[in-house]
Amino acid sequence: MAKIITVDALKEERRNQTVVEKIPYVIRGEQKYVEKKLVNGEMELIKLDKPFGEMMTAMEGVENLLKKVALDVDFGREAVPLLYKPIYRTITNADFPQIVPINEFVQAQVVFLQHIEGQQIEFGTRTMYTNDGVPIITWTAGFDGWTLETEKFDATWSIEAYNRALGEAYNALLNHLHFYPILSESGYATKNHTAKNTTEATYLQKLRATLRAAIQHANADLNPVTNARRNPSIVLCSTANLMDIQDALGRMVIGGTEYPALGQLNTIIAYDGWSVTVGANTYTYPGVSSGVCYLIDPKRYFMELVKADLTIETGEPDTTRLVRAPIVAWAMRGVLASPLDAVEEVELP
């Protein structure tokens, strides 16, 4: 049975986990960490025992506030699970340059051969890719944080809402950054495209036949550099088509004919995008359209490059706006994706 990855499924999975992590924050240029504890889906958050104004008078109080912000933001991240992880390899390196040369990431070919005494060992080869490279982009968000009004009226609840919104927005951005190269690719054409089946009798038979043909079509494609076949194991679809695809991949009996499960496709990811309105502007990250899905050969041609993950810090006060301590969140990341080497676009019946 295929593993189903949806927002709700990942949240349910977290409810059965106990997680202890260190969440980074920056105060006066120094990076520090606050411990996060998630027990059976419940997260321990910091409760403030002093009014804002009193805490802002001492560095210890400011740091405690910043710890709370970091945990609140991470709590928001828990509300928008990362769906793309099964597709991508993650490479973390604080020393990444602004443009990461593509030849830093190589396709290695190695073979073990029987060694005959006195003969030289057959060494592996590396294929270098020549391109401009992958940019590491700085992503930022923030809000005014503690203002005079927050201090005087002790509006803790409003700060918590902003903190959690930051976390939700960041994870939504990560999902978008990693799915968009797949969804926006315009070159699938015939080499990476399977049309819907129209000859089978029932809808489920048509869907199964379409997915089976897509697997075969992908398997027949040899990469000109690595000579590797595309072997898709992940289906990326919309929630609207999720249950039908799940049924079509499983074993079924129709009209006395037994159809074995299409076990090669062992993971289904449903991604519907995300939208938020900030002020007068609405920002929308598109999801998978109904009526199409993508069969993906994961990891080999997909990498997320992390120079610095989400970090929270405070800025300098701005007396002209009565801002005591603005809150800034930033991260430095890049995405390397080659859909034409790894993805089959499938038209659903």
C-alpha cells in the first residue's frame, strides 16, 4: 500500500512522536539556541511571567522574549508540514558561496569488478555539469514586534499570533520553492508526458492503465549523461485526485479480472498550494491542478541547499515609530531541480 503524504497525515504522524530539537535565534549578533520539546503533538511554549515593559529593561528579559518568539514561530511551522522531503536530498553547508557551482554536485559512476591478481583496479568516474550554478537566496520576513502599545497594554496574544504566522509562512514558502520547479516546467512535451487512457471500460481501469503506461514510458527514458533509467516511485497530485489514484494503485478485481497492485509507486504526495493576504496584497503559491499528476524519480536530480535555516533575531529600536524591538526572520537557501531528468507528467482520465 502506498504511503500517503498530506498535511493532515503528517500532523497525525507528529501526534505520535516525541521530538527534542534546538531552535536558533540571534541576539546582538550572537547565535544561540532554545530547546523545543514536542510530546505527542503537544509543544511546550514559553509563558511570560512579567509584563513586556518590565522585561525590556534588562538583557535577560529581552533574551527570554526572543526565546519565546523562536518557539512560537516553530509552533507555526508545525501547522504547515513540509511535503517535499521525500523528493529532495538536503545538503547543509554554512560555507556555501552566493552562487554554488553546479559542478559541486556530481553524478558518480562506480562499479565493483572481480580483481585479477596484478591488474589495476577500475576506478569510478565523475560527470561534471557545466552551468552558471545555483543561487543561494536570502529570504526574509518580519513585523514591528514590541511597540509602545504592546508594552503599555501587554498585548502578548497579538505577538504570539504574528510569531506563528511567520512560522506558517516560512514552511509554505519551502513547499512552494521545492514543488514549483516541477509544476512550472514547460518542456515535458512528449518525452516526459503520458496521455490519458480512453480505451478501458471503467474509470478506475482507465486510471490504472494510464499510470501503468506512465511508469513504462518513464522507464524507457535513458539519461544521456548517466545512462540511468527514470524509475518513478512518487506520485505528486492534488487532493481532488488523491483517493482515485490511491485506489488505482492498489490490487483490484473488476469483472472477474484481477489487477495486481502497481507497487513501484509507493508514495503519494497531495499538494494544493497555499495562499495568504498581507495588507492589500494576496500571495498565492499554486498547487497541483486537478486532472494531472506527476510521477517522480526522487533524490538523484533534486537537492535543497541550506546555507542557513530559519533564524529569528531582533533589530534596533525605531523611536520614530515607537517600535521597541522589531522581529526579523531570515534564511539562506537554494534549490537544484532537474524535472526533465526525473519527472513524468501524466494526464488523468
